[in-house]
Amino acid sequence: MRVLRFLRPEKFVFAEEYVIFLFSTIFQADLGGILTQTGWVARGVLLLLLLFSIISWAMILQNLVMFGRIRRQSNQFLRLFRATRGVANPQALASAGSPFASVYAAGYRELQSQVGGVSSNPHPPKLKSLQAVTVSMQLASADEVRRVEKGMSWLATTGSVTPFIGLFGTVWGIIDAFAGLGSAGAASLRAVAPGIAEALVTTAAGLAAAIPAVIFYNQFLQNVRDLAQRLDTFTLEVTAQVEKMFN
């Protein structure tokens, strides 16, 4: 209460008007005009954030197309595989680009190496090692998961690093604001506005690069986990069919 007694009401009004005028000046100003007033450090920060953002969006669009294609091809392959009700030749099944097709082809090759081919013989040769077929499919499944994970590390790096890059630009802009205040020799809004605008622009650029990367990284990570789980389930399904036919 004693502190508030010494603060006059007109000083509160001045501070409020100062903040309102500052933010209205920043947000109503032309972005191009703000960029022309920024220093070389801030421009370097913005250029680096733009590079992160462009590469991240390219990977986001690429992964969206890839996961959509995988989903369509995998559903088609599983529908055809389950319609055969047996161990069919992979060439007879469509959607060769599906991860399920690659996993199934790996298991089928191991099966052929043991029994010398799958035929309609009512007494097929006995399977030597079902575990070998399972391992071959699991290795192929791991390779497919690693293949679809490419580019995920860049999104994770973008989501974790770009806010700090923007924060560096924020700190540098505040330093410029105080430097301009010292050069002017008086507490003037015109002296600190360019530095504050520079700080806010770099902060916004860092968040604009990080937020989409984090959102799509979590989405793609969930897609990869779902694919890995489905491939494991498919491996068990195929080995069950093989055991039923050859044991």
C-alpha cells in the first residue's frame, strides 16, 4: 500500500498509453517495412527460420502423400491376401509397393528356400523352421518401418530448435532497442520501436516454424507406430497360415 501511494494515477495512464501505442505501431505496420529496418543478425535469423520451415513443409507434404498411398495399398493387399485363404505367390497379389507386400515376400522367399516352392500338393513337404520365416518377416518389417521414418528427425529438430533460434533473435532485438534508446539519449518510443518490432517478428517466425513441425511429427509418429503394429500382426497371421499348411 505504501508503494502504491507514491505512484500517481497519471503515471499509470502514461504507461498504458505507451504499451497500447507500441503494440498498435508494431502490428499495424507493414511487415516489409519492419524487415527493412531489421539488422543483419535478425535477417540471418529469419532466413535460417525460413529455410527450416521450407524443408519441414516439404517433408510434411511428402509424408502426407506417402502415408496416404501406404494406407490405400496396404488395405488392398490385405483384402486380396485374406481372400486367397492360403500362402499365395506374392506376384499374384497386387499393390507391390505396400510394406505388407515386402514383408510377405521376405517370408515367402524363406518358405521357398525350405520347402522348394508352394504347390497344391495334398502332402506338402514338412517345414524345417517356422522361426526362420518369422525372423525374415520381422527383419523386413523393421526395414519398412525405418524407410517410412526418414525425415522424422528433421521435423523433431525443427520443433525443438527453431523456438530457440527465434528467442535468439528476440534477445538481439531487445539489445538493439536498448542501444537505440541509449543513442537517442531520451526515453522515446521511436528509439525502441524498431528493436521491439524486430524481436517480436523473430519470435513469431520461430513459433511459425516450430508449431507445424511438432503437430505433424506427432501425427506421423502415431502413423509409424500403427504401421509397425499392423506389420507385427500380419507377421503372426502369415506364420499361422504357414504352420497350418506345412506342419
